[in-house]
Amino acid sequence: MHLNRSIRQSSPFFLKRVKYFLSRLFGTRLQKAKGIHFVTVNGHRFKRLILCDSFLATEIEQHLEGFRESGYFPPLVARYEHEIWLEFVEGIPIRSVDEDLVLKIAEFYATVYGKNPILLNATQSPFPSRLLQDLRFLRQISVLPQAAYLDLQAAVNDLTPEHVWVGYDYTDPVLKNFIQRPDNGQICVVDVDGLAGNQLVGTGVAKACVRWLGPYRALFFSSLANLGAPDFQKYFSFVELCFLAKWMKRAFLEHDWKVIDSTLFERFRHPQ
């Protein structure tokens, strides 16, 4: 039997990765040490992720295995040391948001949030203290003025709920990370390392609200409730503030200056 061994690899982000490498080598900018390649083997395409260590690759492998039957993530082909190989999923890029898309995203998040969530006493969870530390950092680097920082510190006590849901979340719901399958229109995630465990449930939704979900927020939450997802809506302001503080901190460390906007904290300074 003759074995066809036609293998080709391309890296669409090669120049970007070189730029990041040099920035990391000579600067202070934080960035993920991740390589992305597309490999064609005998006419079939695969996505190859090269991570910085095997722990992260193993984590991604375990998360993907937990959602293998959902169809929301590309099938996992292999995990070898610090590499992840996925099937390449053909799909339609999402260019705009409408009610149909919002309902599909709600179904996706209901599936993610429904995977073994745990209800914890908020004060016994790490999230309130992490929030206070993130706010403190933002004050130290002058993203937050002193008056805003003091108001937000006081607001944390009022916004922290008695209990919080903790579990899986998809933390990077920018539109470019989703495609729609051409056969059935189902959402599929193409950037799989945004799937994480032990998260404050609702964090991904908080980011989506900032980026594109805002006008459809009521529709999204009603759909999520109808689908039986854990109810974090009643303390969503706490989730949003946790997300914003962490997001702004990371944006500063990554030198993503366009994200930094202290006015986004204003509505939390005097919670109703």
C-alpha cells in the first residue's frame, strides 16, 4: 500500500508573531506565547496550536473533551506535549449582529454555563478580593483617579452578592472568534483557548455586552433564562465590574491603549 504523505504548513500570523517576540524580548508588553499554523495533510486541513507549556495544552484538551458532543468547538485531533491539533472547520464569518445570531449565542452560552456549575458563597470565593486588587492596581497606575477608586471600593461591598455561580465560561466572545456552519447555521468557536473552567459565570457575557451585545441584552438574558442557564443576571453588575477591572488591567499590561477607558466605571460608582 502506497502512503500519500503530502503535508503543507502555513502560518498566517508569522510577521505578527515576530513582532510580538521582539516586543517581549526588548519591552514590557505582556502577550500570549502561542503559535498558530494551518496544516494540510492529504487534502485535509487542520489547525495547529503551539502553546508555551504542556499544562495549558492539557487544560485545553480537557475542556474540549467536555464539550465534544456539543458541536460548538472544532473536533480535537491530538494533544502532544504543548501542542493542540484541531480539525479545521469551514464556516461563514459573522459580520453583523441580529436577533437570530443573539439567540444562537444564547444557546451556546447556555450549553457552556450548564456544564457542572457550582454555587459558592461569594465571600469564600476569590472574586471579591481579586476585584479589589484589580481596582487597586488601576489606581496605582493612574487609570482610575483617587475619587473614583474610593467610590468603586465602597461599591464592591454593595454589589457583591451572597452567592455566585462558578464554572465554565467562554471569555473571548468577539465576533471574529465565531463562525456559522454552512450546513445547519450552528455557531462554532474557532479560538478555543477562550474556553476556561473555574470562572465567574457571566464573564464572557460581560465582555460581549461591551463589544457588541448591548442593544440585544434583554433578548439575550430572556433566552438564557428560558434555556435554564444558571441565574447570574440578578448580580450581573458585580460580574461586569469584575470583568472591567480585569480587562483594563490586562489591556494596560498588553499596551492595548484603545481599550482603556475609565469612564466605563462611572455607572458603578453609585450603585442603585
